[in-house]
Amino acid sequence: MAVKGHLSLRQSWMWSFLFIEALLFAFFPVYPAVGEIARGNDLAKQAWGVLDCKKEVIYMLDTLIRGAKIVDGTGKAAFTADVGILDGMIEAVGNLSGAQAFETIEAASRVLTPGFIDMHRHADAALFREGFGEAELCQGLTTLVNGNCGMSLAPLSGAHADECAKYLAPITGNIPPELRFASIDSYFKAAQGRGLPLSCAELIGMGTLRTLAAGFTTGDLSPLELRDLHYHMEAALADGACGVSLGLGYAPEIFYSTDGLIRALAPLHRSGVPICVHMRQEGDGVVDALREMLEVARALQTPLEVSHLKAIGGRNARKAVPEMLSLIERAREDGLDVMCDVYPYTAGSTQLIHVLPPEFQEGGTEALTKRLLDDAARKEMRARMEAGSDFENITLLVGFDNVIAIGLQMDEYRRFEGKSIAEIARTLQKDPFDALFDLLAAEQCNTGMIDYISDEEDVRDILRTPFSGVISDATYPSGGRVHPRVYGTFARLIEKYVVQERVLTLEQAVHKVTGHAADRFGFEKKGVIAAGMDADLLLFSPENIHEQGTYARPNVPATGFDEVFVLGERVIENGVYRGGSSGEMLGARMGY
């Protein structure tokens, strides 16, 4: 339960209030009843019971929101009602005209929605940083799901822990020794102990587990390595991980065969545990990559979430996405629990080494750095990148002008932060391949990129489909520029795709990031405005929501959310961020 130090004082005050009101009613029967709301309160009943009164009266709410236009997260049409909050929960929804509260907010027909849920984020380590929460809460987020793309911060121990930490760093940021947790359980306890401004859940990353079991070896895992991987997977799920994530586009997971992948995931058979997958390819082979994952999901009979669905490059635009949406729809008609999600941008962001052929990443980042300094290996890499379509090959599909270097940490390269590889090459008077290889070697592969890869109409088509969710895929490198989606994804959803372009209705958009997301991960108390649900709430006028960050200046919080509540705690008040500590680490035993 969230820590809310003010409650004991309020409850003490409530006892006094109820006792005085009971005396007034006992001696002056004409004293008017305050009214009734949907559910009784034990404290109020006890106070009245002391005086042997038969009448149940209203009790004090923490917060009462009056006259809101409620978009409840189910996708149903909006309606007008009052909402009462008590002890971090939604106590009642309806006509609460007689209710009393410690604070009352007049909604004045503004929209009230459940807090938004980001199903796909990489804030595993960032939640331990000073200032964490403002970027997220200011865009309406009250719950995050981390550990995506096969990359979870825990478990991080054993002979390959250093290797794994370097693999994670461009996505999660550098991982100091104090953040190397041996289990999901110890990670949860440490995170909860620091006081969280919003709630977080964690997927168990299969890339992390494979690295711990076998390092950056190629091929399928041996029986002994599989046993180790299965042990850690089962332990993580028992400790509360809400699902499993795959990063098949990245080494070392890209080295699985399809059969080897099914064997690695065998403990999930008919478990109900969702698999969230960054597919093996999102370029020329993206449709085949989806077919592979549908085969895996059928073999395991477990839910499948296709992460950040897209088709990279102009030659795949408006072709691959319609075909993939049709494949997913047919699979769903056949009874397979498969859905997808999308970030509302045409640019992505990930490790810069992702542009390289995967086989050169065998052995991890240290081995790759040595290859980047070897003339023969560089020639081989270049030849593969100039011709190969059997891997994602981003530079071939979109060009070096559309690959932007970020997170640069070495003095000689910091001046190129936010510059394209093509621009860096021109400045240094180098060939783009040489500029890329030299930069990666100097940075020891610990750097990221923003890549302009997707088609806007494809994004809209995915948004419109009823089985899609909306995500940020936000990464948290230790320094340098970030993608504006870290600060603005969910404001952008409302501003651009609801208010400006009307791609979605407000009810549809809200459902995708509330009820839909909560259902996907079994968050039974989140995602819907109803009595008994967590009081994660947003109050706003849609026309006032604005994404403030840009690619050139991304680190600017979104604006327009007037009031934000996390488990009843008011973390944004009158549009001003004040922070909080009521968030929880969410554990989910998904039938395991």
C-alpha cells in the first residue's frame, strides 16, 4: 500500500468530526443528515455505533471531484459525475452532492480519466535517479511497465554481469554497483524503499537472462544453459514480474533459431504470462518476423504483444504494416491472444550498435569494440551493410542522414551530439562507414541513436486498429540528448491524434492507455474509473494539452494536465508539478 503520512491525522480529525455530528443528531433530531454515498466506511460506522445510532451518515472523503466529464477507460461514451477519493482508492462515482471532503475540486466540465499506463518503457534504473517522475507525470503517466525489449535491470549477477551491464547501458543508462540486483524481488524492495512518484511494473528480460546464462554466444542454448535461464525466469515471475520480454532484434537473442526460442520459453506454455516482443526484424523481413512470433505464440498458447509495430524504410512503407495488421487480425479470429502497440512518432531510438550486422556482436561490446578497430573486420562489416537485407540494416534502408548520434560521452565526440552520421562524416572528412565505426569504437559502443524510420500513415493505421495500444519506448541514457517521447508521448497522443487530427476519439485514445493496458498485464485495480479502483486520476481540458519537447530541445515536460493523482496523492496541482511518494512496485502472479 502506498505511504500516505497524512492519513492518520485526517482519520483522527474524522473521528472528532463524526463524534460531534453524532452528538448533534442525538440531541437535535432536526439536524439534517449530510447525505449518503455509494459505500460505507468502517470508521464512520464505528463512530456511530458507539452512540447506538441506527442512522448511517456520510463520512469524510480525502478528495471530492465535482462535475467532471468522465472518460472512464473502458472505451464507452463519456458521462458527467462526481468522484470521491478515500485512502488512495476511488470510493464512489455518481451524484455525490451531499458528500463532504477535506478538499473539493470543481471540475467545471473538464475531463477526468484514469491515469495513463505506459506499457513499454526503459526506466528500470532511472527510477532511482533524483528528479525521476516529472517527465512522466507531466504527460499523465501514473504507471510504467519497464524491462522491455529483452532488457531488464534484474537479475544482474554472476560471471556475465559486467557484460550484461554494458549491453543495457545505452538503453537504461550506466548501471552502478548498487543497482546490480540479484533478483526481481531485491530490485522491487529497493525501488519501493526509496519512495516512488508513480507506480512501476517490471517484465523479465530474456536478453538479460540469456546473457547471464551464456554471455554473447551465438546459436541456441545448451541444456545446462537452458536450465539456468528457466530457473531465473521462473523465479522472476514468482517474485512478481508481470510478463516476459524479448529483444530478438538485438544480440544475443537474435542468435536463437525459432525452435531454440520456443525451447527457451517452454515454461510459459499455457501459463497466461504475456510475451512482449521486439521482433527479429522491422525492416525488409518484418512480415516474416511477425509470422515467426505467431508460430511461437501458437506453440506456447500464451498471449503475445508485438512491441512498437512498424516497417522501416520507404520501400516498406504502406505495404508491410497493412499486411501485418491483417495477419494479426486473422490470428485473433483463430483464437490467438495477440495484440500490438505503437509509439506516435516516425523516429525511433535505441543503441547505435543496432545498425551493425548482428554476427559481429558475438562476444559482447568489448569484442565488438576490438572488431571496430580491426581493418579486416571493418571491411567485412561495410560489405554486409552495403548489400545485406537479411538483417535490419537501418543505414541501407534510411541512409546515414537519418541516423542521429546521441548519448556521446567522450570529449572528442560530444560536439557531435544530435548530429547525423552523415554530418559527422562530412565534418571529419571521412567516409560515413569510417565515421560510424570510429565513433562507436571511441565510445566503446555505449552510445545511442535517434533514427527516422517510419511512415506517418502507417502510424495512423496502427493507432486506429482496435487491438493496438500506445507506448513511448522511452530510453534513459546517462547523458546527452534523448528522444522527445521521453517527455511527450502521451501528451502528443491527445494533442495531435485526438484534438488536431481526430484519428481517434478521446474515449478510444484514453482506453488504449488505460483499460486496455491494465487488462494486458493484469493490473486489476488500474485503468478504469469505478468504485474500488486505485485513485490514479487525471483532470484536464484536451485542448490545453501540449507536447513541449522537440527533437532539438527534447527535455521539456508536457503541459496541460491540471490535476494528477497517484493512489490519491495529488502530485500535480493546478498544473504545477509537486511530486510525491505514493507509487508502488506492482507485482503480478500471472498464473505461475
